[in-house]
Amino acid sequence: MSQLVIKDLKVGVETESGMTEILRGVDLTINSGEVHAIMGPNGSGKSTLAYSIAGHPKYTILGGSVTLDGVDVLEMSVDERAKAGLFLAMQYPVEVPGVSVANFLRTAATALRGEAPKVRTWVGEVKEAMTKLSMDPSFSERSVNEGFSGGEKKRHEILQMELLKPKIAVLDETDSGLDVDALRIVSEGVNRVKAEQNLGIMLITHYTRILRYIKPDFVHVFAGGKIVEEGGPELAERLEEKGYAEYVKA
Amino acid sequence: MSALPTNYLTPSGREEAWRFTPLKRLNGLHDPATVVADRISIALSGAVRPGFTIATVKAADLPAKSSTDDAIIQRVRATASEVTHLQIAQEAVVAEPIVLTRTLGSSSEFSRTVITAGAHSKATVIVENSGQATIGEEIELRLEAGSNLTFITLQEWSENTVHLGRHHAIVGRDATFNSITVTIGGSLVRLLPTVEYSDQGGSAELLGLYFATDGQHLEHRVHVDHGIPNAKSRVTYKGVLAGDQARTVWIGDVFIRGNAEGTDTYELNKNLLLTDGARADSVPNLEIETGEIVGAGHASTTGRFDDEQLFYLMSRGIPMADARRLVIRGFFTEIINKIGSEAIEERLMSRIDSQLEKVGA
């Protein structure tokens, strides 16, 4: 069992007019096997939450804490956070020209496992995970995210999640830009990893569409840099009908 | 044994061709008053194999076929009394690369080399430049009809080396010239990778990578002269700079003459700056005298290291230093892969790694 605990997290970014606070005190606890949907309008700070947990240098922690199984995450470098068991599936995965997917995956697995995975079992492992995500084997030879379609990028993120076996995953708008088929494949992947590895998931989304495929245990409405309402799956249904208008006004 | 006094113009630094080069760091190679030894500095590594010969011949018996307005190369020609001639036999296919190394003297030196690729031959020649030197040199590559020559030069010089060179290919009918120029060592390196065509149907690919750290000046002045119809050229040079006073210059001159119909050319230069205090100059020049061409283009980009790439890789557990290495390796991949030798690739990357470590980038 793992537990990610976010307490009164306050985060800012440096702008021309000085430090601007984006997260204004976020409290959230995610346990292994739980799916927490974070829903909110654009600009509410959802992605800032995701990147702050992963340690993006653009964001400054102004207060509060993030711990994974009692260990301070905010003190860790970006790679240490991954080693501790955190994973961020990015909304806009970055292109790394000249670095093949195969090389990238193997380098990451080596870093996380502390030793290079055995060639024979590793190749099989990657192939199997790719097949499950309906990815062509030629994918391995391509440069990381370079020239990938939106759907390919998202599948590649979930492929990494499947192979790197995190304890807690943050999925930042993984549904954005996906057609129905791609959404189904990606969602099945998420559900599979969750079932196999008892993954805890923070599912950040603007729309309720993905929640038809990935069932949330908890729904948190995010507005103005903090959680403004919490509930079960029924809260998502209400958002589907009424939208975010009432939260944006408040 | 010493250079003859000549009337060649001494570069002052104000000429377009010399305005980027710090002349006072040339150890006098450009100055006719400086005595420079006439020495054969290139030697075959390993044994002669079937398909090629290597010999030292009198310069008078093997005059240069190309013209140059470079003052130092003119001095090299005036000084060198003998020339190394590597000859690949007609229709020979030499499977393993022919490796040439430098045997350096203790003083400044000039030398000339001619490499002839016989008609319909196929070979790879690698010139390994390492050690401590002050050297001016010219290699003229003569590609006869239908020949296929891959020419790789590795500048892995010691840190105080000054190297001025011209590597000029004369591409014959339907001949294919592939070159890879790698420059990572030396205090000051100024190379002229140049191409001309002697008949139609020739094709030239000029690839280069350079990596400059603290105080290094690495300059590549590419010149492709399309003076014959239906020839093709591709130029791709990539550079990484790190550390204070790291300096690179890339000039890409492509000249399509009025009669060179059907020319197909593209040149690209990309630079990646890892730290403050480094400077990359990139000047692509395309001069076109006929519109009857297949294509002509150029591009040049110089950018900072992408922190988002680092973040992405690190967020998958890859430590900072490894992530940086991966990105740089990736940047150089398309060039370095074409060397076709894992041993050389590893040697170059480990040299780059250790230089990176030294500047703490």
C-alpha cells in the first residue's frame, strides 16, 4: 500500500510582475488502487498541481507539503521522485530528437530498477506492452515523441507507465485530443495497469468523457487554485449537466 | 626544408574569409615570415591491402587540380615538395575502412595529400587527427567516374593544437562522395570542406559535427561549387557548445553557376548552446545564377538547451547527467550513426562526455 499526501500545497510562478500564486492550499490524499478525478475549468491550476508534484523547475513551492509513504517529495530532484514511485503522464509529451523509444525506455527502466533489465525478457516485456496498446513494433525505432500523432503520444505515455511500474500516477489531461478509439485504448491501458499493479491514480481532466472508461472513486472539483468540492462519481454527472459555471463565479 | 618567401597576401583579419578567425592564435601559420617545415605527416595505419596503394611522390608530379584563394593553402602548396598519394584502384571494392593517421613533427608543418578513387571503385577512408600539432594541410580527393568514396576526418587533437586544412573533393561523372567531418579537439581548427564537380550526375553529402568547450575555436567553411549540370549536394552540420569562450563558426557557401541546370542542393546548420559565454556563428550563403534547378535551400538554427527535454527524461527516473548526455547524443545521432563504427562512436561520445564534465555543463 502506498499513500500520496498533499497538504495545504501553495505554488507560484515567477512572472514579470513578480511571484504569482497559482495553487492556494491544496489538500488531497491518494491511496493505492484509488482513482481520484480532478476536474475543473481551464486555468484553474490543475496542470500546475501535476507539474509541482513531478518537480518541474518552473514552479516555486510557497508552502505546504507533499509526501509519498511519509517521505518528503518536495525535497527530491525530478528523477528521485520517479524512483520513489511517482509518474506523470504529460498533456504535451516532449519530443527528444535522435533518441529512440527503445533506448529511452531501456535507459529509464535501468535508472528506476538500479540495473539494466535483461535483454531477452525486456524486449519481450516491451513488445507485449506495446501490443496491448495497439502500438506497431516499429514504434521502438522512432525518436521519442517526434512526429507522433496526439493519440500516439498518449499511448506512449501509458506504455511508459506500464513498464516503469509507478506507485502513484498523475495523468494530466490524458484524454485531450483523443478520438473515441484512442481514448478507449488508452483507458484500457490505464485500467490494466491499475488492476495489475494496484496503482493509485490522479486523473486530471476537463471533460467527463474519460470517466465513462476509467471509473473514479472520488471526484474533486478544482477552481481558483484549490479543491472547492468533493464527492463520489455522482459529482461528475452533475458537472456533465451543469458545467463549471457555479465554481467559476465563486 | 623551409617555406619559401612568397608574395601571397597575408591575411590581416579584415578579409571576409578571415574575419571570424583569431589570427594571433595561428602560431604564425598565416605569416610568410614564419618558418614552417615541409613534412609528410600522414601515414597508413596497418598494412596495405588489395585494392589500393599509398606512395610518396614529388609534388611536381602531382600538382593540385583545384584552385584555391586561401592564403594558407597556397603556402602549403608552395612549401610541400612531396605529396602522399593514396590510390584506390579502378573497380576495387575495399571492404574495411582505410585508416590514415598523423605522424607529427616537433615544429609547425605543412603537408599535402591526394586521394584518388579509381573509376567505379568503392572505399571508405578515415583520417584520424590526434596529438599536439601546428599544422596546415590539404587533402584533394579525386573521384573518378562512378566511384563511391566515404571520407571521414576525425579531429581529436590535443588541446593546444592549431589545425588549418582544406579537404577538397572533385566529384566525377555519376560519382558519390560522402564525407563526415568530426571536430572535437584542438585549440583552433579551421577547415575548408569544399566540393566541385568535374562532370554530370555527381552527388556529394557533407556531414559534420563539432563540439567546442572552453576557449576552443572551431571553424568550418563549407563551399560547394555547382558548375556542372545535374549534380546534387546535401550539407548537414551540427554543433554543440559549452563553457566560457567556446566558439564555433560555420559558413555554408553554395554556388549554383549559370550552366548548372538540374542542380539539387540543401544545406543545414544547427547549433546547441549549453551554457552562457559560448558563441556560435552560422552563415549559410546560397548564390543562384540559374532558375532551372531541381531545388535549392538552406536553414540554420541556434538554440539553447531545451530544459523541457531534460525534465521529461528526468521525470522517468533518468539522472540529470545521463539525461543531458542522451539529448546531446540524440542531437548528434543522425551524423554519428553514419560513421558506421560503434568503436569510433563510443570513443567520440566518451571524449564529449569528459569535456562536458570538465566544464561542468
